[in-house]
Amino acid sequence: MRRELIGLAIFTVSMLVGPASAFAARGCQYDIQCSQGQVCADGVCRDSRQRVAKKYESAEDACGNDRRCRIDRLARRNRARRHVKVLDEERWVRKLIDEERDERLKDFPRKKDPVGADLRISRLGPVGVTAGYVFGGHFRPEASFVFNSANIYQHDYDGSGSTLDGTQETFWFDLAATYFVLQSWFTPYLTAGFMIGKGTYNDHGYYYYAPEGGGMPPSGPAGPVATVYHAAEIGGGLDLQFAFGLHARVGLNYRPLIYSQASVSKGVYDDATRKGLTNWFKSTVAIDPVVLMGWAFSF
């Protein structure tokens, strides 16, 4: 047992002393006298990463009179000079490429500034916003948000009981894909998408004389009516984007109505109001001139 304890003590001491002696600094005068990865600094071999290099180190400081060391040092310096020269040439070439690209992008403003944000004016709503991103100079997915507050009057010409006289407030959300025929600043475009509208219709509560003179029936529902619209959208026109960022568009959109609904409450529908609002949509906003004005930029 005593022998085992003595062996364990010797092993512990060797582990503590051994690493310290392994990393003991070795005296030197020149770099060549040190091991690989070390340099001579202040008369001691040190790790090259810990060395505080002199600003102007001479061959005498590095090698003394060792000819092979001087030749190796000269070869390393020449390789470093060539490397620096190659890096300078690469930087110069990259600068020329960037200048050429910037010059070419002036002729393709949608590639130079692919992000766009615009104010939107149309019959659907006097104020709206549109934002999109141009891919490859031709294809632009875009989204639009429009608020519309309109006085609606629809007379029952067909005897369907769809006479309306009231106010509708609707939020419209539109997703569309636009294709630019040309990449120049001035180009025709085509667009197609899908639009959803949700809002509320409130009747003014006016009364009209019945043809037989037997009373004054109300013109519409007594309370607010929730409205929903789903419509496709196709269109075209002219799109302009200038090199300094100004963007404008003038076009005409057609929106075939896919679905519409009017409900007084959940599960309680007002078919007469729905018909009147459908007639309003078809006569007012199904064919819609659209104007965009905004700014294009890049990240």
C-alpha cells in the first residue's frame, strides 16, 4: 500500500512539473535557432502569434549570417509581395465590374431598384397603397390595400326589391402578379390577381311612396349589414420607373365578381341588399382606372 501511494505521488508531481518544463522558453539569437512556429524575440524563442514584430526587421535581426535563412526570408517576402499584388489586381477588377454593373443598371431601373411602394388612386377607393418587388426586371408580385367609403344608390328597376340608399365602408385587399414587357424605364404591363373586400353597409332609412299610394315602405334594411366580396382582377397599362427612383403607373383593371354576400347576423342573409350591392359593384368598380405614384428603391 505504501509503495502504491509513493507511485501515485511521483505521477502527480510529474504531471504538474512536466508541462511547465515542456513549455520552458529557450534562449536564442536568430529565428532559425527556434522550432517551427516560433520566432526569436528578446533573446527567447516565442510563439510567432505572441511576437511583437518590429516595424522594420532586417535580415541581420532575423537570420544573422545564416545564408539559407536569408534566402528563405527573401523568398517569403517575394511571395508576400506577389500575393499583395494579386489582391490589388483583384480589387481593381472588382471595382471595374461594379462600375460597369452600375452603368448598365441605369438602363434597367427595375433591376437597380426592385422594391416599390406607391399610393394608389382608383374608383375602388380614393386612397390606397401598393407595394411589390421586381424579380429579373420583368415580374413583380404586389399587394394592395384600399379603404372605400361610398354612398350607394341602386333603384329597383327589375322588381327584385334591391333598391338601396345608404353608405358602405369596405376594406379591400388585393394580391396580383404584374409582368413588364420591357426592362426599360417605360414599358407596357399586364397584371392578374385576386381581390377580397369586407365591410359594412348602413341604410339611410329613407321612405318612398308606394305606387298605389298605400304607404311608405323603407328603402332597405333597418340595421347594419356585413358585406363580403370576392373578385378576380385582370388589367394592363403603362408603367414608368426613372433612374432616380420615381415610379408611376396608369392602367385599367377589370374585376369579374366571383362571390358576394350580405348578412344581418351570423347565418341570417339579406338577399335583396346583396343583389343591390352586386349591381353597385358591377356598375361602379368592375371596370376601374388605376393610377399609382410612388418611389422605388433597393435594400
